Amino acid sequence: MGAGADVGTPPVMHLASGCRLATYTVLDVVHYDGFVTSYRAHDVRHSGDVLLREYFPAACAARNDNGSIGPSSADREAEYARGLERFLKLASRLAAVRHASIAEIADVVALNDTGYLVTVESDTATLEQRYTDRQRLPVDEVLVLALELLGGLEMLHLAGMVHGDIAEGSVRFRGEVPQLVHSPAALLANFRRMTLTVPSIDPRLNAGTADPDRTQDLYAFGLMLHRLAKGKSARREPGPDDPHGALMRAVLRVVERAFSGPREFRPRSAGEWRGEFEMVRELPGTEAR
């Protein structure tokens, strides 16, 4: 085991490069935030790289000499056990959400007295990197991006979960398909929700109600789209001679509904908001088909 200089304060013992977990070989530590450790690993079975998210709550857990994780003291045993149960349940629920625009969870592993969530690693650029290179995105690309990602977000919300970390850095492309990734911050947002959720309530029954976490997802999504469409500088509205002016104005009207104006008139759900973007796509002359 080794301690990474940038992945734990105070230093936390992480699994060393070369350590074997089921069919995965650890390559290096990517991130540690006090909740999960993220490792880049190699899937021996499928000959590809993956990301492992290891449940490792700093508040109540410690690494043992044999590499396993357990409660940091006797009075933390119940807390750690409850948290591990929630983490594995969350991982299984996320794995059940299947959508092209949600990063697929390839495996959920209970090992080393803790849990691991496995996602296929993509080496393509994040939306943040594409945006940095181009300053802003063409409005027809913003429209397609909204339609595809909102479809995935709607599936998460209908499953009773949220994303919780929507930003350009949390969208990665698999081929040319944008995907919301399960970042550590997103996992933590859902982990916290599980302590407040009544399991007997079907989340589909209240998917359109004013859930503050879902509302925050839409708010963050709207701000992200606005940055992508308008650019980093204070860009003026398109002029009357701009060939994409009508489309830009229509897209921005729908985008801004997520974060401006009276709250009661903002989108109530990802599905409702996506429907508004669908209507924009049908405008004459729109290239985003």
C-alpha cells in the first residue's frame, strides 16, 4: 500500500499499484475526497481500463494492514456498517439505470470489507476540455447536447436519484455521445439522499414535484448550457442578420427558464424541460435533427 501526496490530508493509505481486486489490477490513485478513493485500474478479463470507486469514509474508517477497510474504532462499527450497506445499495441502483447519456456502471464488487463501483474509463475529452478549446459551442450543438443529456438526467430522476455535480467537467464523451459521469461529488449527493429517502415511496409518483435536489440539477444544467452557448466573454445577443439568430434566441429562452424568473414558472422536471427543447428542434431551418 502507498500514500499519495495529493489524495488525502492527513495522508491516507491507498492500495498500491499492482494490487489485484477480483479481475481488476490497480494502476494508480486518481482522487480521494474523504468519501471514496478513485483508482485507475485494468480489467484483466476484458483487457481495458476502468475506474474503481472504493468506499472509504475518512470519518469512520481506516485501512488495515491486509488492505481491507474497517471501522476506525469500536464505537464506529455501526456507522461504518450502515454506510457500507447504503453505498452498495446506491451502486446497485445506479447500475440499474441504463441510458446512452449516463456512464455505465460495469460492476459492483463487495471485497476487502468494503464496496467498489466500477465504470468503464473513457480517454476522450470532457465537455470542459472541448469548451476550452473552442470558447463556445455552436447553438445547434448546444441543442443536441441538451436533448441527449436531459434524457439521461430524466432516467436518474425517475429512479429516485439525482446527479448533484452537473458541470462541464462531469460530462465526458464516449465516441461522440455525451455522458454524465458518476463523479465522487455525484455519488456523495446520492449517498446523502439515501439517508432521507423513504424506501416505500415510488419515486416515479413525485418525479415532477419540487424536489430541491432535482431542482438544483436543472439549475446547474441551465447555467452550464448558458455558458456553452454564450461563451466565456460577455457576448451580445445575435443580430437580425445572424443566420442562426432565431435558433440562438429560441434556445436561450428555454435554457434561461431553468435559472431565471419566478420559481413557479421554471421547469418542474427534466422530461418537461426536454420537451421544450424538442419543440425548438422542430423550428424551420433548425439543423439539430
